[in-house]
Amino acid sequence: MNYEDVMKLALERGFYFPSCEIYADAQAGFWEYGPSGVSLKNKFLELWRRELIRRDGMMEIDGSQIMSKSVFEASGHLGNFADPIIKCTKCKSTFRADRTISEISKIEIPESADLVEFDNAILQNNIKCPKCKGDFENAKKFNMMFKVGIGPEEEEAYLRPETCQSIFVDFPRLFKTMRGKLPLGIAQIGKSFRNEISPRQSLLRLREFYQAEIEVFCNPTKLDEMERFSEVQNTIIRIQIDTKAVSMTCKEAVESKTIPNKFVAYYLGILAEFYEKTGIDVTKSRFRKLGDKEKAFYAQVAFDFEV
Amino acid sequence: MNYEDVMKLALERGFYFPSCEIYADAQAGFWEYGPSGVSLKNKFLELWRRELIRRDGMMEIDGSQIMSKSVFEASGHLGNFADPIIKCTKCKSTFRADRTISEISKIEIPESADLVEFDNAILQNNIKCPKCKGDFENAKKFNMMFKVGIGPEEEEAYLRPETCQSIFVDFPRLFKTMRGKLPLGIAQIGKSFRNEISPRQSLLRLREFYQAEIEVFCNPTKLDEMERFSEVQNTIIRIQIDTKAVSMTCKEAVESKTIPNKFVAYYLGILAEFYEKTGIDVTKSRFRKLGDKEKAFYAQVAFDFEV
């Protein structure tokens, strides 16, 4: 089924539909789940709880969505969680700088580049507004967090852009009060919020969306001391490195150093078993090892699950 | 167990705890559920789904929390969802006008009164700031909705102050696509947000909180044509009118006109059965019929469940 067919079915059968659609000022990037959507989502979450949270003895929390300014100063989101944008001086439309430049002139500038690089590219390639051919103002950074004012003094706080914030902020209390032992998985299903410049394709790029997130805290010197690894050592996972997807057992993946240690291999193993139970055709899936430029600066290794 | 004991247990066992507590700018009125809290909440919700949603064939939706300005213009929240506040000219502290006046001078002014009534009461009774004895500025209205700016132009939108907004806004599509027939229950469990002046007592007055809400749409001329009423006609409910709580069956409540029709009695009946199954000591509970001044202006009849 292509995207249009999925959308048609979703709207006709009440799986999901745009929020506030009866009003003219309905904003893009907000969607509501109808009865069938809620039912499907709940089934997915029950499986997630059974196959990951309960199986691995993780803790599940449910944190507040509005969090203090300090949290996002510490996480770097206040400074860096921003997209480069350009605004037309004539029609006042706003665009993502990197995407617009790449679409018009095929020049690829990373979104994290200095703003002056975008301005230079626009000038040198005579890039104009795609809507009205007007000139652009200088590029700006647009922070994607939604700000809210708390109390009559409107103290600065933000809607979290990721569910992981609550997990990290709550870790000290949870570790102490719940008598945690490493490795310790903390999970959360909840809403996150990002003020996207161009939300699109219904549930694929939203301004308000659910995340089902797990952070496993571990001792980095003990990544191969993982008794539970035996549970998944014969589980087959598909791993894509560069362009080829290969099937192998978790044990083979560790022995061939495709996966650097038993700790990572164990979690890829239980994830593979989970995804199979969701009904995904796993023969069409793979864990893709991210390249050095793709993964976050703090990550030693990273895999994306792709179908 | 008194409030302090409950709080102590909740903190020690990780049921719930303040959000962002590791930071100095943690805002009041935001809480996180720890593992035991999530587990308890999920059990409650499963019971709610089984005993009310599935039993009555209701539809469950899950709507966006950020909604367009028009929604709150139409609902009246933009104009009227406000508390009267007073600010000290000296120490700049802000207080709820009605509460501060009543605490200091025992004069009761309804929160919906004209602002000039608060100013007059303050002047005539020489009411000063409880913190520093300073004078107050004139009373103001403080809208309790959290505003968020959408996109680079910061178009006005709000975090919903009640979950019912999504239910009402989605009703036309749901009624059509799901082939609804009245009476039709639409349910939602989700977060709501209110910028309270003085959040307090942990989960009792929050700025961000869950609501499990049901709106049943019906034909007002057919409130006694309710076949399903027979399921609950012998269910015992406790109803408090004025100061006395009386136990009676749903049938007796309708016949004695304590409850005006079978429609309302049916829903109080299934709610009574639900609350009993949650483990609440129902002999200490009652449905209290609200007086004319307590209930919303649009309500013909209203009951609060109290324990």
C-alpha cells in the first residue's frame, strides 16, 4: 500500500486524522488517534511492555512534559536544538535553509554549519524564494523547543523535545529508592514536542508525538559480563553494514566483532524478537550500523532499525 | 494514613516525586510517576477501559494536547478561564485575590466577580501582603492556559486545559466515520495543563495532570428510552442531597425522581460498580447532587463522586 492509500484508510476508518480540522486555524503537525488507532497503539504498547520492559526487569516511569529551563541548558538543547531557517523579504515565507539550498542548487550544507555558509551559498548561487522569487533575509537559527511561561511571572520552561530528559533527570532518585543494580533499564512512553518548520506526511514528522523510549544504564568496563546474553545468543539478527544486510546469530555478531560487545548484542537480540512479534516482516528489516558522521558525537556505536 | 504519611511512602517507594527536583529552578505543580506509580495507574486505566469503555461500547480517542486558538475562542476559555490575582507592589508576590481576601478578612467574594469588587474589599478592609505587609496593585485576570507559539511566526495555540476539547472537536468525524448511534460515549485518557497560581498538595492541584474523561452524546428527548438501564436497575448507589447520604437502587432513584431520568441513572450505576471494583470503600462514598450555584450554567443536573 502506498502513502495515499494508507492515509485514505486511516481517515475513512478513524485510525487517525488531523487535529482541530473543523477550524480554519488548525496547525500542521498535530494529529488525533481515533478508536482503531488507540486500540492498535495500546496493543503495540502492551507487547513492548511484555517483551522488553517486563522481560528485562526494566523500570517504567511517566514524567512531566513541561520541564525547567536548567534541564535544557544542561542537555544543550537550549543552545543547539535549532534548525537554520531563511525568510523571504517579499512574501515572508520561511524555509529550512539547508533543504531549500539543496533542492534548488543541489549544494549540500550540513544543518549544523555556520549561518554565514548558508548566506554565502544563497548569494553565490542566486537562490530566490521558491514561492515568489523574492530575496531572502540572512539565515537565522530557529530553536525547535516550545517555550511556556510558568505562573504570573512567566518563568521560562519548555515542552520536552525528547522523552529521555525525564529518564536522565529521574535516574538518581530511581537508582537509590528502587535499589537499582546496573545494568538498569528505565523506560518511558510519553509525548514529546518539536516546533518543526515543515511538519509533513501525517505521523512521520509531527510537532507533537509519542516516543516509547528505553535508556539502559551500565558499567562501561563490564560490557561483556552479561549473563542474560545466553537467552539471545542463537537469536538471528540482520545487520546492514555499508550497503549489505547479513543475517547472523547474536553470538556470531559478537565473535566477528560486528557488534562490539555482549551488552549491545543482548539488546539488539531482544529488540529483534520484539519486532518479529509486532508482525513486521523481519526478512525486509535490518539493524543498520550508523557511520561516524551519522551517529551522535557521544556514541561509540549506534544502530538504526529499518524496514 | 494522613497526607504526610502518603507523601513519605510515595517518595520512599518511588510512586511519585517532584519533576526536575535535581535543579534549583524546578517549578511547582509538576510531578513524575515512578515504577510503582505507573503500574498502579495502568491497572486503574485497564479497569476503567474494561468496566466503562468496553462494557458500554464507547469509543476511545487520543487527541493532541496543543490545540488551535479557535477551539478556545469557541469554548470560552480564552475569555473566561482566568483567576483573579493581586500582586504586591513591594515584594512582587502574586496571590489569588479571592483566597487571600477570604483568608485574611473572612469575606467571601466569588472568583467570577468583577475585579473592582476585589479592589474595594482590599481597600475597605485594609488588606496587606501576607508576606511583607506591602500594598497590592489593582486586581487582574490571569488566564490559566499555557500559550505556545507554532512555527517561526509563533502562531497562537494553547495546551488544552481539559481533555474534553478533543472529544467535542472530533465528534463530527467520529460520528460519521464510525457509524455512530446515540447515545454515543467518547472517552479519552490524556494530559491537561493549567497554569495554577498556587499548585499544591502534590497530585491534588497540578499544572500538568491526567484526566480520564468520558462524554456521552445523547438525544435529550429520549432520556428515558434506555434499554441498558435494566443492567443496573438493582445496583445500589449512595446519593447525598443537601447533607444526608442515602443508599438506594438505581430504579428507586429514578422512581423517586432523585435522579431525573434513566439515562443519568444508568451512567451513575455503571460508575458505582466501577468505583467499587477499584477498591474504594463505597460505604464511605456518595454521589453528591450539586446545588444550582455549584453546577455549570449549561447543566440540568450534576453529581460529584466523593469519598
